[in-house]
Amino acid sequence: MKLSVPGIFLLATSCFAQTAAFTYPGITPIRPNGQGGRIDWSAKLNLVAYDTISANGYYDVHTMNPDGSNDQCLTCNSTVLPGLHKGNPSFDFSGKWIVFQVEKAGTSSVFNQLASPGSGLFNDVWVMDVKGTVFYPLTNVPAMNSGVLHPHFNHAGTQVTWAQFVNPAPSPLGTWEVQIADLVYNSGVPSLQNVKTYQPGIMPRFYETHGFSLDDQSVYLCANPDPAQKWYGADIYVFTPATGAFVDLTNTPNDWDEHADLSPDGAHIVWISSTGIQLAANNEKSDYWIMNVDGSNKRRLTWFNNPGFPESQSSSVAAATSAWSPDGTRFLGYVVTDNFGNSGPDLSIEIVAPAAQVSTASYAGGAIAPDAIIALFSRNMSVTPVPATLTPVPDALGTTNVTFTDANNTSFPTQLYYVSAGQVNYYVPSGAAPGTATVSVFRDGFMVAGGSVQVAAVNPGIFTANGTGSGVAAATYVTVTGGSVSPPAYVFACPGGAGTCVPAPIPLAANSSVVVELYGTGLRHGNSSTVTATAGGQNLIVQYSGAQSTLLGLDQVNMLVPQTFAGSGTVTINLSVDGVPANPVQLAFQ
């Protein structure tokens, strides 16, 4: 017999567990035991340059492989460079040179913070070869009230741009200007010519250069030259010197936007923003965002500073510079955790996060089955939790939807039970072919997570009362006495509320029979003659195994319990379908 399921506790949600600091789906620390810094990635060399604090308390420039291996300090032992700060490295696109900042010799240690690569005062622009064997100064700014920030080559290797400090007023950021100069070589020695200065916008204040457009005609900037902007309301702009065009791409005058990084194909920009984050004085917070190169289709990529997301942090995080991978599938980002720009890891962040997929009943991996309910874990899949409240279950919740493509390359819109930032519960389409399938999660029309999974006829899972895949079953039982059947009763009790459920002993009277109703998923397509249930070497008689008719994807197994189980206490039920074992669950008999 089939009996109705007593409630929807079977679809309980679970959080994706953090495995290590800053390790989440698609977010991986590089050099996890090391200190990160401002970063760049050479597509030509597949090599990463970054700055980090050395033992003497000053920044130096290093290179490493994209996975953090083969770390080399390029500036630590130079006799040409001043023994002060060196940082903000950026490759030229030929892979021969690195342009970077160097603190001027003789600068007082009183200015150690202001002269660091993130602030740039008393800094000059230098260039070195990628091995760190030759070093050449490109600028010699005044010793007072000057400095540079974020130098970058153009794609052709013929120009360099940087931001230059010119006046400490207005407080607190002062006044800066954009410099663009021709890069020339005399007997192989680089130098600058035809230096041009720009202060685009209504009211020149802060400018910070972030590199050239793909055609080298424009420069991306962080700036706040609009009187409507707060001093901390800098936006991302694109500036075209030939026409004077100065276009605000972010338009958030009360939020901080910085560090625009153009994708290798020139189609997208990753940048950092404080938008959507509650700011406080002396408490810098920002996360990574992505937009089209024209400023359209903005969306947030990380949620370090908002609770309720897989990667949320308990303390402030200021996302900083980023560098795209050559294939454009991910980027490296420097995240600051000490609020001063001096501490934090470099992370590898995938644009489309990988997904782990398990049965919602057993929470075990492996193959999935048609008509099963699956929990997919990743990140950034929904801004808020949204449960399904309609029947039939919809194929979109909030702005999240899922596409299931089976081994025959047939795509199905997929019905959803629940979505959140870190978890999506979905129904495997009934017609899914066996073999390798791909599951793609879309939010606001963008693919944000996905992964492959094997589809097989069965992958039986039994729901448990604590929603963990182990412990007491989320089951009911009925007692049949003569011609009457008792109302269903739970086989568990939860004395301390959710998560504390333990077996409630089932009475086995001599003149009655007891049928236990297990609820599961992923088992309905098995051959009913192969379904077995055992406990302590004894067999339970399986009366029914198949679909449960009231909830999409829910299966049911009815077991007749022999009188020999009377007084056996807590036992472990081992169920198998077509030879595939389900997760063991507990029952108790008195």
C-alpha cells in the first residue's frame, strides 16, 4: 500500500561547509600559506607578478606560476633599486617587461604607509625585464607632494599610462592627474617621451589608472571628478584622449568602485565595489563585480562582506586588484583582510563556479537517477533563499533557473524545489538518458555555476530525520490490527528540536502487524524484485517500492516488520535496489 507523506521535512536544506579559510566552490587560495599582494597575469608567459611585504617591512615584486609555485623575488637583491617599497607590477603584452612603482630613495620611514604601493606617494615609475636582471627609471617626480599609482603598458607596447599625485588638497585623497607617454628604446634602454597630462571630468580630484582598452585608444580609470560624488564615491570611467570622451561605467556616486580589469577578449571588466555593503568609518569593504565593457549587465561575483553566502567572512574584506587568466574563465584577486592594504591572500576565482551534486536524501555523491531530487552545492546562485510554494514545482525560483543536458545532448528546463546562494535542489528530468550529463545554473540570465554528473537507472537514497543522510529515518509506520489501520506515526522524536532527532521505539504487538514507510528518492526505476531490506541479519518484507504519488521526485518503500524484531532496540536498516545500496538508516523496536 502507498500512504501519503506527512509533511515536506524531506526537502530540508543544508549549507555547503567551508573546508579552509577562503576555500569555497570556485574560490581557491594560491600560496595558501603565503601573503598575497597587487597582482598581474601575463597571457604570453602564463606567469603571475605580484607584490608582497618582505622581511624588512617593505614591499618587493615577485613572480610565480598561476598555482603559486616557483615563487621568485625579482627586486629583493637589486643593488640598483632603493631599498624601500617596490610594487604594483604590470606586464607588457609581449612578455618581456614589467612596469612597477618604486619608492624614492631618502624617503623618511615616517611615510612608510603613504609610500606603499597601494598609496603611491614618493613613488616613481620603473621598468624591469621579467627576470629582474635590469632596471630602468621612467619618471623622476618631485620629492614633495608627488607620487605615482598603477602604471600599465598599452597592448602594442608603445605607451605607458599611470596616475600622478599633484596636490594634497582636497582632503583626504588629494588631486591627481592621468599621465600617458610614448615608450621608446635607445640601444635597448626604455624611456618615456611625449608625456601628456589629463584631468578629465568637471572637478579634477582623484584618478587611478587601470590599463588600456583592447584597441589602445582609451584608458580605464577609477575617479571621482563629479561634484555629485562623495570623496569615497569614485566610479569606473573610460577615457578617450583623442576625443575627450569620459564615460562613467558604474554610476554609483555614493559607493567606492576601483580596479577595473579588462578581460583578454575585451568583452568584460572585473572591478571591485562597495555597492550593497554596509560601510562604517575606517572599515573598508568591497567585493568583486563583472560587467560588459560598455557598463551594461553588471552583476556581483563574490559576497565576502554579506552574511548568508558560502564565502561570507566574519571580518571585513576589501577586494583589490585582479588579473584575468589567459582563457578568460577565471581571475586572480588580491583580498585585503587587515583594513590597511598590507595583509591578505591572492585567490583564484572562477567566473562560473563548479558544482557538487548529491542526493537530497543520502547526501552521498556518485551517479544520480531520473526522477530523483538532487542538491547542487556551489555559490552565487541566488541573492536570497527561495523555496518552491507552487504545485507543480516551477522551473524557476526568483531569478534562478537550471538547465539539464543529458548524454544525448538533450536539454531540459529543470524544476526547482529550493534555491539559495549556496544550494539548489532540483528534479532530474524523467527522460534523462544514462551517461554523462551537464547541469548549468543561471542567475539573472547568466551562467553562474555548473558541473557534470553521471546518470544511472538508480541511486537510492533514504531521507533521515536530521537531514544529514545518517541516523534515524525520516519515516512513518502504521499498525494493522484486524481490518483496521492506525493513523501514521513518526519513527523518530526530536527532543531538542531540529537536528536532535533519535529513534522512537516502534511497538510490535503479538496480535498486530507493523508496516514502516521509508521515504527516499532515486529508486523508483529499479526492479521491484531486487529491492531488499535487512537489519541485524534479519530480512524485512518489502511490500512496495516506487514513486510516492503526492510529491514530485519522492519515492517510498513499505516494509512489513516481522515479530522477530520485537525487543531488538535500535537497529540499522540496509536497503538495496538493483544491487545498489542506499544509505543506512536507523529504526528502533520495543
